[in-house]
Amino acid sequence: MIGQVHAALKGTVGASVSAEEAEALKPAVSIRKSVTPGYIICLENGKKFKSLKRP
């Protein structure tokens, strides 16, 4: 029984790694353009967020 559980878990780990390798992540914008004085842009989805400044 332990061997079956081990084999099942080992099979799921290998499947998720191959799926991640197949899907290459590409940023929504270039890294250089993601940082501006007024806001920053998320590299995953391209949303703009205001950056906080220290007083």
C-alpha cells in the first residue's frame, strides 16, 4: 500500500513539472518599463500599482 501511494505521488510530481516546462512564462511588459516614478507594473498581469514613498 505504501508503495502504491509513493508511486501515485511520484507520478503527479513529474506531470506538474513537465507542464510547467511546456508553458514558458513571459512578462506582460519588459522589466525596464515596469518601474516608473509614479507607479510599478506587475510582470504577471500588467496591472499598474502606485508605489509608496518613505517620508
